[in-house]
Amino acid sequence: MVKLKWNSNDFKDEQDSSGISDGIDTNGKLSQGYQHGSLTRGLVAYYPMEKGQGEVLLDGATGNHGQINPGTNGTNTSASDMWSANSNTGNNALSFDGTDDYVNLKTEIPPLRGEYTISAWINCGDLTSERVFLCPLSNNNISIRYDNSTDSLTYTHFGSSDNSTLNGRSPSASTWYHIVAVRDNPDVKLYINNTLEVKKSNSSNTEGVSGRIDAIGAIEGSSGPSSYHDGKIDDIRIYDRALSEPEIQALYNSGNGVQSGIKRTGQEVPSQNQGGISRYKLNGSVNDSWGENDGTDSTSTGFVDGVYDQAKEFDGSDDQVELPQNAFDSGDGSVTISKWIKTETTGTNVVPLSIEGVWVHRVNRDGNGKFSVTYTGSSADIISSQTTVNDGNWHHVVSTSDGSTTSIYVDGILENQQSQTQNTVSDLSAASTIGSNTGNAHYKGYVDDVRIYNQVLNPIQIEKLYNKGAYRISRGDTLQ
């Protein structure tokens, strides 16, 4: 399967020639503090299996590398025998012969207490015996396996007062499945191919149960390994938090080719001459650096350190930046609106950006701290994020529309979509403002790098746009 990957261009602004390349090293290890969307937050182990050679399975998260043990009695008798290409994509995976090969994690992954997520791509060969993909060392631990007694892909969370076994679908041999086990205390959930297969609630233990995983492809118990996997395993990720459903979808999409069917190469963030209508860097001025739609600064506040150099501060009282009327005709109605916000207000329904009074970006509309978008001017047509954004931190928020569907992203992750049946940007003729909804619902906080495109940016382009700012924040180049 195609994996989420990075290169130096993912971190560069269009006019940045510094050649940033230290966001991730050649072994795939992430720099501390860097976030790839939200999919590195809480990542305690990551085995992308991209090296494709050697006796060490590299961990790209915390350095908990694994020792590949090929055994002597099966078809795999050396580590090189276990490295396998995925015939569909050409990427690497580990192949297990079901006899005596497995991976031992030299240092056990720290106990997963309370909430956690385990994600892996699994391909089964022989299905006549129990096959373990990730295993526990003893009781009070975790396993993901094929259970031949129930003919199901199974996730088990053991615990003296929190026993949970979740049986999913019956697998077909030689078929890839994305398996995600989530403990969202007190619930445990099993997802297969982006579908919630089964969920159980275990309110008897609200503190959570500790768990360990210390082997891949077998159970490594006190008497030695057993229940060897026959088949392939790829792209294992372990988190110390419960991933959201959009995050699980993003992992699934990156592997099954839906999202990564859009090739990363040639999918750079569009610039002024590639569909950009206006860009307000808000670096000491409210001018449009892409076009002629300069703003009028009607604020009593100034500029502060932001994500890209400086950001505009708004006092929540009467501050706003007025933008020209009739400036944002996107032609066929396709539009992407992107910006960074850092919200300090606890007031409800404040507006950091309003495009012609109809496309309105809102924060805390219902008192829940979410990012919301009104896309027709009607209060009935609201789409909201799952992530809370009024927490005093910088967040990258994006809305897109192709004229029939509106999507919103927070910090590089698609969080919601909704059918759209009314106005598009090409229909609009009212005023536009930054920091209010044309004189109402004044925003208190900071806004940086507002971009408006006459096209729908795809998920990879939005992810890269987020990465450019997140990288600067992680390096401490800007005020967070």
C-alpha cells in the first residue's frame, strides 16, 4: 500500500529557498514536535517497513527497533527472505512463513494505559490455524490476530476486570485488510477497512488497563513464541491516544490508494499563477500579495509574531479588516479558503473570516469550541469540525467546495463533509471581512496567512499547506 511520506518540499513556502530537509530523517524518524497532520501526535511506535533489507525493523517514532528472527524450519531462513514487495504498489512489507519467524521488539513498548490506538495492514496466507499479528506478553495485555475458531479478525484487550474480545469479519486469503484497534475509555472498538465492525463498553474500569506489545507475527510467551503468522504485515502504528474516525479514515485512505491515488509528486500547493485569487500574509500590512484586492485596516490593534512572520491581532470589540466587494468570483464555483487562527475568546459564534457575507468561518458557534462554516448564508447550512480550536493554540482551518460538496479540514485532517445545494462564491456580491462578519460577531484572537483559491485543493495539497506552517511552529521559529 502507499504510505504517507514526506520530502523537503512539504515544509517549504513558495518563496522559501532555505531547502528545509530535517523534518524527517532517511529512516523515516520524525523530528520531535513535528506533526504530519495530526497523525504523529501520540505516536509511540511506527514501523513503516520501508527499508526493505537488513535484520532490524526500524521504529520511526521512538527508536524502539525490532529484531527480525527468520527461524530455520520454514521457507524464510534469513532476514532477506522475510522482506517482501507488495505486488500492487511495489512498497515493502514483511512476509511471515507461519512456521517459526517473527519480530522481537528489543525494548517493550511502554504500557498503554487508558486510551490507545493500534493500526496495521494485514494480509493472511494460511487460515487453518490461529495467526497472531501483534501479541501480548502475559495477561492484562493486547493482541490482534486471526482466530480460526471463529474465522474472524479479532482484537482482544485483556484485563482482570476489563475483558474484551471483539470479533470482526472473516478474512479472505491473500487480501490486504486495514485493522485498527481503539480503546476510547471506556469503549473498545475494532475497525476494518475504515468500517466500525464492533464496539463494546467496559465502564467497570474507568482508569484503563495497562497493556504491552513486544512481538510482531507471533505470541512471545514465557515458553517461547507460538501462533506464528502466515502472510504479510505492513505499516504498524501505535498511539497512546484514541484516534478519531477522520484520522482512521486518513490512515486507511493513505494505504488503499483513495487519497494517495493523487500522486504526491506534482501536487504542490498552488501559487498565485495556479489558481490563487488572493493571499493576505498579514505581515505588517493587509495587502493582497497575489492580486489587487488590498484590504482596509480598521483595527486598533497591530501585528504580532505569527506562523508566517507576523499575524494580525483582533480585539473582539470592533476590529476588522475590510476586503473589496465583488473580489472573489471563483468562476465555476470551486473554492478553497485557508487560514491560520489562534483564538483567545470564550465568546460564542465569533467570525475570523467572512467571504461576501455567505461563506463564513466561525469559532465556538454553539459554545463547543469547534470550527464551523456557513456556506449559503443560512444558519441551517452549518458544517462543523470535530476538533476544538478555541484553545489558545495555532490551528490551520480550511474549507473547500466544488459546488455540490463542502469539506472542512483542521490541522491537515479532513474532519467533515456535507452536501451543498445553494450559493457558491461565484454567486456572491456582498462585502468580505477578516475579524468579523461584515461588522458583527467580532473575533478576538489572531489570524495569519489567509488564502483564497478558485479551485478545490486536494487532501495532499491541504496536508502540505498545513505542514509548511506546522514545521515552523515545531522549530520555534514563531510565537505559538
